Amino acid sequence: MSEAKLLPVIYRHANYHAKSGLITSPRSAVIPDLTKEDLFDYGRPRKLSDQDIWLAFYPRYRDKEGFSFARLDVPNSDLTVRVGEDREIPGRYRLSWDIANKWYNLETALMKIATHLLWGHPDKSKFPEFNFPRVPSKYGYMDLHKTKSQAYSAARRSRDAFPFLIALVSFAFALWLTRYEHDCLDEAVQYLLDHGVPGAFLDLLKSSVACDFSPGVRAGGFIDPYFTKWTRFFHRFTRANVPIWFLWGTDVNEHRIKPLSDPAMCYFYPPNDILFAAIKRSKSQFDALPLPVPFKPASPASTAVDAGYDSDDDMMDYSGAGYEAADEGRSEVVNSGGSVGEAQVSQPAEKVPELSLAEVEARRKLVEKDSLQCSGETHQAMFLRLMEEQHRYLQRESPIQKRSRLDKIKSNKTWFTNNSKVYTW
């Protein structure tokens, strides 16, 4: 009997960029050699903050494939035809109800899955604060518009917003990944089944890009190691084959590193011999630099998280200011003759000053532009408000719309019809 196959584990690499400085990665041995100067090309790696960390899971392709996402495969030329005058309210334009209803059902299902997995995660209390993407319906594909061009623009923007929602779902699934490939999603799927998500839809979702964690599927991203607090979850990113690079900058040496919001990030800082070897090998010039997303980095937190990683072999345990790497974690310089050793720093990170209550309250009120959250609103309050909005929408739907919605809900609960052949063994 063959042994169960493990998902990827952390294997640290170090490179030195002539302009960006030291760059380390939990898994990737190379640095992207091309970055488009396009802030809207999310298929390329970009600099991410803790608030938008889920963008690392943005699907580079297959976001319109499969039974679940085929309804999104509506090119602009077809979308123009499917936008027309509303039958019940003359002079108003909207996307055809057939497409809008399919999109709404998909959006509702994906949001339900993402929220269940994120708020039901065993380590939810350890999540840093992060923002949700703006749901597609907020772009207006369900609304009536004064002109056809407005209705078309709303439909196009709504369609293009679904990959962000898919990225959020993939991010939520990745946080549940276990060590072995054959059952890595079982815990997440069972949790969703226990909370009423139809098994038939989950089977379709597992075969889609939302649960495809093959190499090269995700965009990945660049992380500022001095401010991130997702350290304890980067081994899940590695299991999901999501490339992550840490930008340490050019002001690095063997004596000290700048204070870290999470001192555990020093695990990804190379020892002296690896650092010197990386600098020595950095003669080649790079044409592109990591393209940042405009955002203001959060200030360092007052204290480090005082809990260790899980007991998986591919991670380390830590407490206080001392750290010991696990056996499976190693540092390596790509294409260099340097020795291999554990990541160390000669001095512990300095204590970061605490934030005032006013600063904490001001940060809590900051939300991503065009997101669903209101200023100062918690995630739980946001979803309660969304549920109320959905309830009001259902009260206004016509009998035909209600029957269509109920039929689709009924069909999602089974995967065969009365005259289908069913085989048992």
C-alpha cells in the first residue's frame, strides 16, 4: 500500500534584487520576471496588505469554466444583446432576468460558503482584520437603469467582479487545508454539509477553479514582512501552491532587522551565510519591480501573537522571543553555493509601541473603497445587514421569479432526476 501524498511544505528560498533588496519565499525559488504596469491586472503578483491578502488567490484562468461558473462565460458582445428594456417598467433597462437570476444564485452560494468557512474556522480568533471584496450585485446587475449603456456597464462590471469572490472562496478553503492530498478538503466540506450547503453543489465546486490548488493557478503576491500578521497561516498558502514573496528591502545586514509586527516572521529571514551568498549572486539586473496596490500599511501591533503554529511537521513552534525551525523547514539560496541552515537573527526584534485607543478606533473605521462594509461596521453586522436586504428583495419578487428560485433550490439538493439511471455497489 502506497503512502499518502503530502501537500507542499515550507522550503525557504532567498534571493536578492538589485533594487528591491532581500526577497524570501516560503516555497518559490524564483522571482517573477515580468510585472505589468496595470493596476487592474490581478492575474499578476502584486504587493498585498493584510486587509486584501485573499487577492493572492485570484484565479489566473478557469474562472468561467465548469458547471458552476459557466454562467459567467458571457462575452461583451453577447452581454450587449442580453441587456434590454424591462417588460414591466417601460423606459428602464436591465440585464435579462435569466442571466441575472443565475448570477444571483451563484453569488449567494459563494458568499454563504465563504462566510461559513471563515467565521467557523477553528482559528478565527487569530485572523488579522481583512476586508471583503465588493459583491457583484453591488455593481447593479440586478437593478433597473435609465439607459441601456448604464445597464450594460453594470452587467459587465458585475461579471468581472466574480473572480474576486471566487478568490475569497479559495482563500477560505485554503485555510482549512489539511496535510494530505487525498483528504485535504474533507474537514471543510463536512463543515459546510453540517450547515446546510447542498452536497451536489459542493461536488461541482470541488472540480472548479475555486478548489483547484494546482501550481500556477493563483496569482500570489508580495508581502511586507514588517507589518503582516498572517505568519501562522502561510503554511496553508504553501499547501495551496500560492506563491508568496517577502520584501525585506535593502536595509538588511547580519546584525539586526527592523522591528516586526509579528516576531515569528524572523523564521523567513535567512541566516548570515545565506544572506551574503544571495547578495553575492545578485549581479543580474531585473527589468520589473513588484507593482504595489495603493494602500497605507497598518502600524505595527503592540505585542506578538503568543500562540504557536499547529502541530504539523512543516511548521515551527515558537513562544516569546526565541524560535526554533522545524526539521522540514530549510533555507536555501537559489543557484548559489552557500550552505544551508536554519533562519536566525543575531538580535531579537525590538518591542513595538502600543497604539492609542483613538488610533485603534480610527483604524477600525477604515474600510476598503467600494466594499460592502460601512465605516465602523463589523463583519457580523455587515452580513446581518445583507441578510435583511436579501429578505426585502425576496418580498418584492414576482410569482414567476419566486417559482424559478425555488425550483433551482430544489434542484441543488439532488443530482439526478426521476428517470436518471442510478448505480449502486
